[in-house]
Amino acid sequence: MVESAKPFVHVVFGMSAAGSLRQALAKLALDQTVLGLPDDLSFGPINPPAHDVRDQWIEEVLGYDDYEEYGQRAEIFWKQATDTAVTPVAWVCRRCASEYSGFLEFLWRIGDQHFLVIDMTDFQFPANPNRPGSGSWITSTFGFVSENYIVNSGIIDTQTTLEKRQIDAYRALWAHLRTENAPFRVVSDAGLRSAPITHFDEAIKSCLTQDWQKCARVIHETMGILLDGNFHQSGNLILESRLRMLGAQHAVEIRGDASDSRTSEARLPPPTITA
């Protein structure tokens, strides 16, 4: 690991990954703080990503009225992640829209402060010794990497610094995305880009038939489609919201409590019979 006169603070753009990293650091006997961003900047307003503005948008557009706590916790996260008394170590997989977005906001806020980066975008994780025939693999999100893989892969030793030209390029990208301030940000081989509110609708509808099936199953299958190309685009919250909206627009039929994907069901509308 890189030496630093200031204590290391690991900055992670997702709560699941933050939990895995805490367990990994404990196994490595490293007494270092891990901060997890509880917000997801791949959706909603980002110019600026003020929690009150985002809370209102998430309630009005996505239909969730309990997101305020996440926004308030995010403000605490940003203060701690950019504290000048520490050396931040930012972990990111640029194949994941939420992590990439969070990472760009981190670069936007950090200023000239010294920081390190662990970029796992193209990192080859070793094969699982308990699965004969398995090979090395690349993850689409830090959230898929367990503490054992963090420990055994040696990825923590890949800490590096970014060159000024890299930082400038990332900040220019985020400035552009901030100006667009679109509902969603999605990722592909071409990088991170803005997307409209309807971006995931066709993927959702492609998982529906004219037979009733649990909404949770539809969401699960949609997430599988969105992982095509080994990119991680969206979580349950967005897809559940869009499925409900498609129901409200009568583009799909939903029966049961649409706010509970485990019990509600969805299908495509029956074909219209013409004379």
C-alpha cells in the first residue's frame, strides 16, 4: 500500500460494497475507515445534487417519499470523504453507472487535495478455487465483489494517483452531464451518458408476456438484460418505479399493490380485436 502521513479513508460509492470492504480490511488487519455513499447519482438531479432537490424529484417522479434520510446521510458522506485531514482512497468500477457517477462527483468536490484511486474497471479477479473450470473475471460493479475476492486478489495494492489530464477530463465529463441534468445516467463502451426517463421501459416490457407473472420476477429478468455487455445500469428502485408508471399509462397491466413487487403481478395488455 501507498504510505501517507494522513490516515486513509476508503471512499466507496455503494453501501453493499462498503460493507464487503470493511470485512476485507478486517481480514487484512487494517484499521482504516470505510465510507459508503448511500445515494445513487445515476438518477435524479445532479446540478447540484442537493439532497432537498433530489428528495423532491424522487418523490414526484419516482413515487418514493422516504428518500430524505439517504440524502441527508449523503451530505455527511461528502463532508467526510473530502476532509482535508485524511487521504481519501476512492474505489470505483466505471462499468457501473452509479459508481461512475459517484466517482465523478467525488472528483468534482475534492479540489486540489491529494487522493488515491483503486479503479477495478478492467481488473482481472482470480478464478474461484471452489469452482473447477472457472476462469478469471471482470466485474460490472464493486457490489458483486466479496470480501474474499478483495483480500485474495491483491486489488488493494493497485492504489494509484490520477494525472492532471485525467482529472480534467473526468471533470469536463461531469460538467457536461451536470449541464444536461437528465433523469438517468447510463454506461456503455462509449462511457457515461445522459438518458431520458423512458430509457428502461422497453427492457421492462420485453420481459412481460400476456400471462400474469410476479412483478419481482419481471424486475429480476430486466436487470439480467441490463447486465448485457458486463455493465451495471440500474437497481430495483428505478425499475420498480418505471414498471408502476407503465401500469399507470396502461402500457402494461398490473394487479395487486403495485408498490409491492413481491405480491403484485404484471402482464402485457391483451391484443386489441378489430372487426
